[in-house]
Amino acid sequence: MPTPPTAPDFDRTAPADPPGLRRMKRLALGLLLAAAGVYGVATALEGRHPAWGYLAAFAEAAMVGAIADWFAVVALFRHPLGLPVPHTAIIPSNKQRIGENLANFIVANFLSTEQVLAKLREADPGLRLAQWLAEPTHAQRLAAHAARAAHYGLHAVDDERVREFLRATVLRRLEAVDVSRLAGELLDVLTADRRHQAVLDEVLRQLGRLLDDEALQARVAEKVAAEVRYLRYVGLDQVAGNLVTAKLVAGVGRLIAEMAEDPQHPIRLRFDDFMADFVDKLKHDPDFRLKGEDLKRQVLGHPALSEYLQGLWGQLLAWLQDDLGRPDSRLAARLAGALQRLGEKLLADEAMRGWINQQLVQGAPPWIERYREDIRRYIVGRVETWNTDEMTRELERNIGRDLQFVRINGTLVGGTVGLILHAVTQWLG
């Protein structure tokens, strides 16, 4: 994986000027010295021919332009010749303002909410996520990273101190639970809108199916026949058993049919009353709550429960560590397959990808607003901590070569302007 770029470290000693900058500085200085030499020669020979006057005017103006532009370029980074001339050493004197302006520029032109959201919509993250996950190598790589992280985490928590902490924490949390009230609230939810009647219907249906089983009917008949032994002497014991069994099956069948047709059947109403009373006692009856707490303390205080929890935790950790530590981990393979299938399903489901994009676009503005100011403050603070001299030198190293062209152009342009002014003066004179 490539190393991400880092901000320049202006707190360390900067290297010398690069060769290109040194070469351009020499060239600009050489032009200034050449102009000075030409000016001296042309001035000395000006009386011999009018052309020397033109050349002297060119060289004089070139020197002025070169020196003026040298002063301007140097004034950006330091005081020219060390003289504290006002409005020089512009960059060192305005480091804080430069940092603030740089931060404001980046935030305003790159991190506005509209710009980030437009880029987010253009990126189509739902499609990119689907394509990335659908690639088998990507899914396997992600699953492998997850498996390594899980293996490390499990190895870290496989410690007696962690096990004791978890055991104590779980037991402490269980001790704080009001079992009776919790059970009452749970049953209250489960029995709302007479949902418990469906449970009663299912119980009766299962009872009917059970009694319809011929093998069970035969066993019931045998039990009834065994209880009426006095009828054995007249040979009616088996007949009585079959008759009772038939009556039982028929009775259950009729009961189920009646209850199915009548929502206000007495048994249903009694069942409603029983459940409502039971839920009320669980939630409000002190005796029920005391019995529940007593039962909970007996269970939690039993040594077997602590041993069971520790053993279960140890076995689970051992199995997970063994599987996740192998190159052919079954869990990692299953996770990779699940991730790849997820990517394939997302590729085939445009509506789901649209939902992902919509959620990201809707959820992004608060995060952009929150972190944009953090980024701005970070940039301002980072520039503020830079060493002023090293920052100035680093900027000069990076843009100084281009600034030397200002000096060179100033020399040539100044000389040309001086030549033109001299020519116009001579023409007018």
C-alpha cells in the first residue's frame, strides 16, 4: 500500500537551494552586472557616436529594472540587505494571516457543502461499493483483514483477568435486573391485542393432532382399560377404553371448533383474565417480585453457573482463535463469500444502490459542517507552528526559480523602456 503524502516538516533544517534556483539567481545577477558594464562603457564612449547614448539609456534603465525587481523579490522573503524597510519580509511578517487565508481558501473552494455533495453524487458510492465488493480478491482481502483483527482481539481478551471481569460484570448486571417486572413488561407486550389467543389456538391444535395419532389413542385406550379392571371379567374393558378415547378426541375437536367460531368463548375469556392477572402480579405484586428475586439469587449464586459461564467462554474463544488463526479459516471464507454475494446483489439492485447514495447525501451535510471548521483550524494551527525562517526558505526553494524570471524580465523590459524613452526624447528634441 503506498505511503500517504505528509505535510512538509518546516521545523527541521532546510537543505540548500536546488541547482535550478542557484542557476537562475546567477543568471539574473549576471544580467545586472552585464547591464552595469555596458552602461559604464556606453557612457564613456557616448560622445563618439549617438548610438552609444541609446545603449547607455538601455543599460541604465535595465539596471534600474533589475534592482527594483530584485528588491521586490527579496522583499517577499526577507529584509533586503538586512535593512528593516517597511513592508518587506512580507511572508515571515504575515505568517498567521497567510495561514488563515490559506485555510479559508481551501474551505471555501474545496470543502463547501454544495461542492462536497456534488462530488459525492458524481462518485456514485453505491455503485463503487458494489463493484469493489463483487470483486473476489477485494472480498477475500477485506475478510482476511477482519479475521486478523478478530484473531488479535480474541488473543488479547483471552486472559484470566478479562474472563473474571466479564463474569463479574455479567453477573452484576443480571443481579440488577428486576426479573418479575421485566417478565411482566415482556408478557404485557406479547399479550397486547389478545396475541396470546393465538398461542391458545396453537396449543389446542397441537393437542388435537396429538390425540388424532392412532398409536397414542391405542395407548390411552389401554390405560383406561387397565383402570376399569372390574369390566375385564365381562370383556368390556377394552370397549370402555376405546369409547373413552373416542369421546376425548371428539370433545377436544368440538372445543377447538367452538373456540374458533366464537371469539368470546368462555375459555378464551378466562384465559384473557388469567393472563391479565398474571401480568399484573408480575409487575406490581410484592410477593411475586420477592419470589422472582429469590429464585434469581439462587441461580446466580450457584457455583455451577459461574463454572459454566467460564467454560463456555473459554471453549468459544479457543474455537474462534483456532479457526481465525488458520489460512483456510472457515469463518473468513464464509465472510468473504457473504461480502462478495452482497456486492453482486448490490450490482443487480439499482434501487438499493440509490438508497445507499441517498442516505450518504442526506447524512453528509452535518458531518461536512462539523469537520470543515476543524479542518480550517487545523490548517491555521499547522501554519502557526511552522518555523518562520524554515517556512520562508522552503517557499523560496519552491517558487524562487520562477521569481528569478521576474528579475530577468525586469532587466530586459526596463532596458527596452529606457531605450524607447531615450529615442522619443531624441526625436522630440
